[in-house]
Amino acid sequence: MSEEELREQHGVLGVHPSFRVVATGHPPLDPAGSATSYPPLGPCALELFNYHHVTQPTVQETVTLLSDQLPGLDVGLATKLAKVQKKLQEERHGHLKMALSTRQLLGIAAKAKIHARESQEAAA
């Protein structure tokens, strides 16, 4: 179907070539360095976009996610990793202005699981 047919028959409009989508994994920090975040766009620009804030998962939700994605992962290890992630999120100060993303946490947990299995095999 051509663009004209889509518009006439289904009411579908074409996307402008300058259209852009901006998504951030971590909201920007206040320029003063505090841990409070602020919208990356001014009030006028915010009216042009849908803006969604997604809250960080709780420690228990993170443990569940790690356990679901990495079957056989020690629950104690998953809990410790989730608590470290939460602590980093809460204590953004000085030179430490980043937190572990869920993707990074899954990678760390997967490597820890492999090394734990290797250690158990070596001990046996």
C-alpha cells in the first residue's frame, strides 16, 4: 500500500523525517549534584511528548527477576546483589553518580553463578 492509500483508507499518517524518540536509562541529575532528578526538557517541550517515569524495582522484585532469568542462582547471592544495587541507587554522592542497571546486574549474577559452579566442581 502506498502512503496515500494508508492515509485515505485507514487514517494512518506518515512519520516526519525529523521525528526522534529520546529514552534515557537513568534520569539526569540536578546540575548542583544532588540525587534528585529533573525532566530533561523544559515545560514547553514537555507538553509535546508523553513522559513516563518508571520506578526502580524493589529488592524483592529484583531477587525475583534474577531468580527467574537465571534458574539455579543462589537466593542469598541474588539478595546481596539486589541490596548492593539498591544502596548504589540511594547513595549517589561525590564521584559515585551511577547505579547498576538491571542488565548489568543480570550480567554480574550470571558470571557469579558460573564461578560458583566452577568452585563447587573444583572442591568435589
